[in-house]
Amino acid sequence: MNRVHAQDGTFNPLRDGIALAASVIGPLVLYVLTMPRTVVLEDDGLFLMAGAHLGVAHPPGYPFYTLIVYLFTQLPFGSVAFLGHLSSAVLGALTCGCVYVCARLLGASPTPAMTAAWLFAASEHFWSQAIITEVYTLNALFFFGLYALLLYGVRQPHRTGIWVAAAVVYGLSLTNHWPLMVLSTPGLMLLVFPIWRTLYRKLPLLFGVSLPCAALPYAWMVWRSHQDPLINFYGSLDTLKEFWHYFSRQGYAHIDASPSAGWSDRFGFMQWLGNEFLWQLTLPGFALAVFGLIILFQRRQIAKAGSGLLVFLGNSIVLIALLGFDFDFFWGAIFRPYSLLCYGIAALWLGVGLQVVLDWLAERLPSKFAQRPRLKIGMAALVGTAMVAWSMHEHWRANDRSDSDFAEHYADMQLDILPEDAVLFVFGDATGPMGYYQYIENRRPDVALYNLQGLVYGKRLYDPFLPKEKKKEVLEQFTDSTERALFFPMDFDIFPNRQGRIYGFLMEAVKDSEPGTIEIKRHPRGEEYFTYLVHLQPIDRWERVRRNGLLSQYGRYLGLIYFSGDSGLLNSMQELFRLAEKSYACLIGMASTLIEHGNSSHWEQVSTWLDKAETLKYEALKKQTLARLYYLKGSLLQKQGKRVEAVASFGKSRDIYPHPDNKALEALEQYKVNFKRVNPPGRESPKPVLPFPP
């Protein structure tokens, strides 16, 4: 039987074949058991729609991943959501197989290598992405598949086929999450540096192979954008400038670099990531990973150790430094999948470290036991199984989403409220789930669905790059010309006609009514959903944030009811108000409405709600929503004539979230203007009128 020599001994086709199969099948079973059966949040709904309809996903487009999801959705079993999630599960399981191969090539024997693969599979963050329709498992598969090819190619530098395969994989990887692959490229270059002279002569061939692999999927995507697909994020890409805007993700510039984020936020992310690195592969796994990296350096395998370290740093420290995220719960959820390669690299080091520890223990066994290979394998299996079981136990609750129905409940609530032939405008996180149920499951074919930003859906009222005022004009014309009932979310302010009927989570535009007129309409479905939300305690980060947003919407609705002063309505809804006062988001929503529309007779109630909200501020989850509390407190104090206290509260809001969108900054600036008017230049005052913060 042929055997290829590896650093630790030999590759046995049968033994390694079984271990490799286990490294793939084990994670696949885990993912299938725990993946959602219907659409969830993040970008799940968007990628399901893009895949099922061969559409164009959000920038940079992910054309290769779109094709993969499309192929899976053509399988003759399961729902589209199930099959889309299955695509990520398969890609994730194959990635674990590549991790096994990489660990073997770095010197680990089959059992430690399989332990490394399984621990990576069971790490919380990788597991979370392998059970939904997302691009990060494909990114990891490209990277570790390429890493394995390069590790093998360094051993066989004259085998051109290996390098051609690597060029194909690298080219295709740029059609997925190319920024993460670019950040990993310095590490890949260091890995092959020892044979750079041999590789240099092959560069024309490799570039000639890699470039078409990267370009052709994007060319298909541009062509597809002109075919008017049902899902088409920006619409047709007509010019090179438009394509570059799309490919370079320029539309996300305001997201990737928040004006309120500073180095304290970056240090917060670094500290958070360090803590995650400590636990993702279990605490013993972390210790073994650090030990394995040290061993690689001690063996003078500088290229192998250094390449992994560069990839690790590129997808963690460098990435954090380049991004400008505000450090809070919500942005942690967004950043979480960006560093999956770090955990995979750590798993490789873990495999090396575990191998050395097992070798050390075997040398200290009595001679009659040391000669028994099965004993050594058994020791490795016992240690590996214990760590994998620990990891699965710790991460199961967070990732068992087999009964996840948050998005389905939300969609059903809205669709149940809508009358026949209605038009529904959606925004933000609602776009994916509502689009899935409308354009894939076709639950309400009579309803017309539009995105208020002009994004995602091929059917749009206006170009997404149209100025906001122009969008308002188009909406006004559409409102005047249609006879259909128009519904939109309460938390979006672009709609021209704020007058209408409010159903809790939705507002219906009413033509020919007096501007500013609002009719409160109770709907049992909305009240039932609100009760469900208040009692819900979701584990998933996105669901927790979305729940808060929905509760804030309903809080504003309840605030309008309180403002109406309708005693009969208030008495009949006392139970809903009691539930609302248990939620930070609802309290903020109710207080916002009364501060905006109320008068001095409401200030005592507003103060009570804000004081209760302050005791629940741990529920805020975002800097923005926490800062909102102190902005509202400042606004109330301002209305009560307590200017000094108001400035202090506005200052606290500013310190929490120094973003231009925070109205506290505008309030503080106005106080400065007033102060300057009281004390014009050249006139001295012994004491400032207001001690506003610097």
C-alpha cells in the first residue's frame, strides 16, 4: 500500500480516510441536528432569496456562494430554508475536513488532528455560521483548503498541479468574502516563502489561472443584474464605476467606520476577542494551542508558525484596527463571524500541541505499555473526546436553533394584520424574513412588498441612490395614485404621510386625512405578538437586538394611547402597560412619545418611566439605545426648566454615544450658542450661566 511520508511518520490511506470522514461527518450531523428549519435573522433571508432566485446579494455580491445555494435549493426534499442552511452545514463540515488535513501536514497524528477539527466544528462562533445561510463557512473552506494545498505544495514544490489547484481556489475565494481573504494573504505568502524561487517561475501560469476564476463569477453577476431577477440588491450594474462601488463595498463605509468609535472601542474589541479565544476551543484547548505554536517555533518551522500567526493577527488585531465599530453588544454580533479563521488556526496549533503532550506521556509509560500503539491512540481519543464533549455542552444552548421561529412569528403577525391586496413597506432586518415568506413561500400573494430604501427586491419604487427628498416625492405620488392600503413600520420616517392608523407594529397611511391625524386601532394579533415578545428571552444576539427594536415600536404606540387620554382605552389595556413597564425598550418608546407630543401634565409619568428604564438599562444592548435614555432625561429636565441638570444628562448621553445622530450633541451645542449670546465676546462674566461640559 502506498504511503506518503509526513512529518510525524506516515499517511495511511485507510486510517486517514476513516479519520478524515469522521472529521467531516461528525460536524455535519451536529449541524443538521441544530440548524433552523425556517428563515432566521442576520443575512439568512437575503441569501436564501438570492440563491433560490439566482439573484444578486448584498455587496460585494458573493456570486459563487449564490450559485452554491441555488444548487442546494434544487434538491428534491426539504424547504428552501432547510436546504439553504444545509449548504452552510456541508461547507462547514468540509472545512473541518480541511482543518484535519492541515493539522496532519503540520505534524499531528490522526487522533489529535481529528480532535482539532471537531473542536473547531464545535466552537460557538463557527457552529453558529454553519447552521444558517451565510458566507463565512465558504470563506473558511476556501482558506483551509488553500492552506492544505500550500502545506502540501511546499513538500512537493515541483508538482505544478498542486499550484494550479491552489491558484483556482485563491481566485474563487475572491468571489466570496474577499476582504477577509486579502487580510489572510500575507500569511499565505509567508508559508510558501521557503520555495519562492521555484514558485516565482510559475507565477505567470498561476496568475493566468487565478484571474479568470475570480473574474468570471463577477461577470456572471453583472450579467445577471441586467436580467431583472426577483432579488437584485442595487439593481442593474451598468458602468465600471457602479461595479467598483459594489465590489469595494463603498455603500458600507458609514457602517464600517462609525464617527463615534475611537481607540477605546478598538481596545474593547481586542479584549473581547481575547476572551473569546480563551473559550472557543475550551480552556485546555487554548493552552494546547499556545503550546503548539511555541513548539512550531522551537522546531524552527518559522514559515509554518509565522504564517498562522500572520493570518491570526490579520483577522483579529489588524481587522479591528481597520474597522471603526462602536463596541457594544450589537456590534459584537456583527463582528463575531469575521474572526472564524483565528479559531481554525488555533485548532491547528492545538493539534500540534496535543500531539507533543501525548508523545511526552507515552515516553513516560512503562516499556510494556509504550510499545502498544493502541494505548497511545486511546489516550488521545479520551482527551479529545472529553474536550469536544465539553465544548458541545457549553455551546449547545446558544446554537441549538432547530426550533427557532422568531422570524416566522414576526412575519405571520404582520401578514395577519394586513387586509387583502395591501402594500407593505419593510426596512432593515425585516427585509430578509418578509421577503422569504413572500417571494419563496408565497404566503400572501395578494400583498405587494417593497423595501423603503429601494434595496434588495427587484421590484422597487425608486433607485436606492436617489436622494431622500426625491424618495419622498415618489412615495407621495405612489400614495396618491394607488387605491391599495399602504402599511409601513412605525420606526421609519421617510414616509411622507405620517397621518394614518396605527396598529401597534404597523401604521397604515390614510389619504385625504388631515396631516398629523393619527387614529389608534387595536388589533388582537398585534397585542398577542407583543405579549409573546415581552415574555421571550432569545439566546441569539440578533434576535435579542431585533426584539428590543420591536418592543420600542410598540412602546411608542402605547405612548400614543396614553397621550390620547381615552380612559376606556387605557383601562382596557392596563395589562399591556403593566407588561411594557418590565421592558427597557418599551419604557423608552413610551417616554419618547410623551416627550414629543405631551405637556406638563405628562412629565410626572415620563419621569417614572425613565427612572424604571434606568434600572433596566442592562437591556439596552446598544450604545445608541442607552444614550437615548439620558437624552430623554435631559429633554424632560429641559422642559421642566431644570437647565443645569438637563445639560449634565445631555453630557452623559454624549459621552456614551458621541455620534452625530445623537440629538444630545445638538442640544448641548444649542446651550453653547445661548451661553455665547448671554456673554458676547468682550464682556466678562464672573460665573458662567450654565456649567455645560467641555
